[in-house]
Amino acid sequence: MKYFPLMSCLFVLLFFGCNEVNPKGEKEVREFVKQWNDAHTQIKSPYLERYYMDVVNYYEKERTKNQVQQDKNLLFQQFPDYTQRILDDQLIITKEAGSYLVTFTKRVNYNGIEADYTSYLSVIAKNGTFKILREGVAKNAKNLDAPIFPSNRENNMFSSNNRQLFGDFNGDGLSDYASVISPEISSTTKTDVKNNDAVQCKGECNSVIVFSNKDLEAITIKGAYKSQLENLKDLNSDGADEIGFWDIKPTTKSLYVFNALNSTLLSEPIIINTTVHKNLNLIDVFKKTGPNKITVTYSAQVNGKWILKSEVITLD
């Protein structure tokens, strides 16, 4: 029985030692914020979602962590040169009830513009690591209408959420969805009734296909600002649905056929001259005609006249 107190102490020490997994202290908070800041690059941005709670107060609005990630993705697509850093590596950390408030000056660079913003994060220890509860900038900060802030991308996020296309795009037998993040149009100028309207975008004039499954990389289509998605089913016998992207312009529309697994085109874009060949649907320009074979129909100019031509393409 003389060993009982010693064994009891060892049990208590082991029990609480094994369960004391939540990080503590300013040192861990500083390292977490540093990692979060360093993840604001094109290469590391897909990992930003893991830093957030399931529901976040994000620039004064309640958002899910998936919506936050979507906004971050759009930021990097609009401004591929975007960078941010914590000025002088100075963090002011205030311990709140069960959480930490971290304030700092964030220096951002984009499109040749450099600006400083007093910013904050509220973080909490959750399941052995920190998670972000709130993210934002000081209300009295200048230039809050800058295009790098979420309020300037809300319309694009709303459009993206309303254009979900469902399918099994990674071949795991489960339903995923894809959506398009479109660029924000700043102006449209009619230059000539015979030519396309001249479109100017805020940032890059590109569209981005994003997937609910985070293992699938986003696909960027340059110069596309209006679009429609199609589920083309499994064309190359890899078990995953291929995805079609219509790039819609005033006088043409082009169908891009992508393998979502590796973000590659399975054929050259199928271009239709819509001023001549009107009211063509997907079935009119694209058909699966055999194992790993598709037949595509496109507009071609022959001897000064626009005609429809078809060809069979064998897929790898």
C-alpha cells in the first residue's frame, strides 16, 4: 500500500500531461500569427483555411471558413503579385477571456501599390492548436475601399455560390461541386458594332474554376469574364467527370474541356461564331462517340464563308 500515493501521483501526472495539448502563451501566439501571415502567398494560400474556426467574424461579417478561403483565393487571382508582411514584426498581444487579441500593422503590396493598415486577429486554442475567431482592420483606417478587401469581392463570391456544378470531379465516387469566380468588370466600352465590346476588369481579367474538394487545383482561364460550366461526364475512362467551361463573348463562345484531376485541356478550345451559327447547344458541338473518343463541331472560315466543321479526337 505504500506505493499507492506514488502511483496515484504518477497517474495524475500522466493523465493531465497527456491531455494538456492546448498551446499557451504569447510565444505560441506569435508563431501562429507568423505562420498565418507567411501563408498569404500564391503557393501556400490553399492552406489558409486550416487557420480558421468553422464560423468567423471576417471583416465585420460572419463567414464560414470555406467562404474565407474562397475570398483569399479570389484575392490572389485578382492580384498575383500580392504580398503582405507584419511591419517591423511588431505584435501587440492582449489576453482576453479564453482567447488572445493580436494587433499589428500590415503592410500590403499589390499592383505597384504599397499601403499600411492597422489590423487585428482574435485567436483561441482549439484541439491542440490556435484558430482564428475574428479578422479585420481598424474602423478608422484609410482607403478601406481598396480592392484588396472582401467588400469589393462580395458580388463575385455571391455569383460563384449561385453557379455550382455538381459531379464527381476527383473520381472518389462522391459528389463534389465546382463554381466560377469571375473578375469584377469596371467598364464596358462599345468600340465598334462589328467588334467585341472592350471590357476592362479590376485586376486580372480572368475567371477561375474552384472545387469544393481541396485536393483539386483551381483552374484559371485567361481573358474570360462571362462563363457557364458543364458536366461532361467521364470522357477518358479515369473514373472522374470532366468539366466544360464556356467562355462567352459578344460574338463568340468557346468550350474548354478540362480534366479536373490534373487541370489540363483534353482538346483545343471549341470555338463557335455566334453571329453566324446561332442557338447551338452543348449537344450540337460536343459528343462522346466511343471509348476515349469525342466528336467536336466548331466554326471555321472557308473561302470567306463561315461553316461548321466536325472532327473526332482521341483522348489520352
